[in-house]
Amino acid sequence: MPKKTPNPSRSLWATSTWLKTQDEPSQTFFWQTGYGMFSVSESKVPDVTAYIQNQAEHHQRLDFKSEFRLLCQRHGIELDEQHAWD
């Protein structure tokens, strides 16, 4: 059986389409030029939900760019900073 290759464009499209069917603020959602996409196992959904709910507080201690660098580093992902930020 051939290995499936993830298609980030399809995931972005599906996420955008779903978000735009939600409440009014989400209807104007768009992806920034640079983005990162990570999958999350079902067992970690509560942890991710809690993180998102406390994100503003969390980013007072560690800014987004620093956190994203650490996340990429932790998972062995090479980050090209020339293209990572708007």
C-alpha cells in the first residue's frame, strides 16, 4: 500500500472552510503568509484546548516566535526564519 503524503494545502482549505461556517468573527479568518501546522493526538485535545484558552497569559512569559522556535527544535523541524515570519 502506498504511503500517503500529507497535503497542507488541503488541510488549510478544510480548516478555513469550517471556520468560516462558525460565528461571525471567524468568517473573516485567513492564514498568514507563514504558518506552521502540527497534528495532535486525540488524547492531547484537552491539553491543547486548555493551552489555547490561556494563550494570552502564556505569551506574556514567552513570545510566539520563541515558542515556535522551541516547538520546531523539540520535534526536529528545521525552521527557515527568512520565510517563517510576516
